[in-house]
Amino acid sequence: MTIREIKDSSGFNALYYAAFYGHSHIIEELGRKEVPYEPSKNGTTCLHIAAQRGHLEVIEVFQNYKEK
């Protein structure tokens, strides 16, 4: 199993948690590792949670997020 495939029981992956806690530098690295931007089981997304928590730098990173 790779970091791209790991999710918890709610469907949250490493990218989601990095967005939740405002770690934009980790989000950039996860993009390089091709971690997918996917909604959770309840339909929330990384961008949604970053906006809700006021992580403006994270929002800026997601504007250019690429799964290479």
C-alpha cells in the first residue's frame, strides 16, 4: 500500500489532514507524491475544510495543486 492509497475509516487521506491543520508545505509535497484530491465519505473536500478553518495559504496551494 502506498501513501496514495491510505485513508482512515472516514475516507480522509494525508492530504485532507494536511489541509485541516494548515500545512501548505506538506500539501505541496503530497502533490509531488501524487496523493489524490478526493472527497471524504461525507462529501467534504480538502479545499472546503481549508476554507472553513481559514487556512488561506492552503487555499492558494490548492489553486495550483497537481497530481503529477
